Amino acid sequence: MAELSLKSNKPKTLQTGAKKQLKIAKTRSSSKLGGDKNSPKRSKNKVNSNKLELLITIVARPKAEFYVDLLHSFEVNMQMVLFGEGTANKEILDYLGIASEKAVIFSLIKKERLTEALDTLEEKFRTIKKGKGIAYTIPLTSVIGAAIYAFLSNNENAVKGDV
């Protein structure tokens, strides 16, 4: 095997060897995936393609647990709560009547359940005493790994391996 050295002119040999290894790896992977004409094709895992959104909800810190439980009822499998504190001074906060201690809730939710969840959040923001908040979403374009995606999209069949 060629060694990589700064003093020798062997990088060309190493590069040729790397190309051969890459070609061998491609051949092996295509035969495993059913790329050969004679080999049977691999069956594809079928995962329900539920699009996911990142729902970010900002609420008063004492109400965080209530909203986490509320969002969990919309098939949210992953939530993370971060506590934050505003930068305004006490006089301004007292004058405006707002608290500086907030909870930021990050939730991954299926797009099909999003409208219902946002409507419920809007209703709770209006009706719960000191339960005001802000909620917005960011669409996710991809997730690495079929098992992770199946878990996040609450696809129980895929998580159990029945796909």
C-alpha cells in the first residue's frame, strides 16, 4: 500500500488506489442494494411521509408544563423546554405588566396536526389567566435516518420494524 508523504511523488499512486477502492465499494453496495441485473431488487422500507414542523412556543415560565402537556396531546413525540429571561429592566417590565422569565418550548409536530394545535394554542392564549404566549413554526425539509423520522412522526409501525 502506498504511504502518503510530503516528500515523495506518490499521491498519484494513492489517488489511483483510492479510485479503485471507491469503485470496489460502489460495486459491493450496488450488489447489496439489488443494483445487478441478475440479483433480486431490495424491497424499500415504506415510511408514511408525514411532513414535520418545528413548533416554537414562548410562554410564561409557570405555564410551561401546562403547554407541554397540551402539545403532547397532538402526537408530539419530542419536546424541549429552555428557560429564558428578558433583558428589559424591572421598571419597564412593571410598567408594561409583563414578566421577564419565559419558557421556550420546541416541539416537533406533524404538519397535518399543526392547524389544530395552533388553533388550540390561540384559544388557550386568550382564555387562560396569565397564559399569554407566542407560537410559530419552521418547516423541516429533512431528517437523517428512517427510524428517527418514524419516531418523530409518531409512525409506530416503522418504529417497531413492521415497515
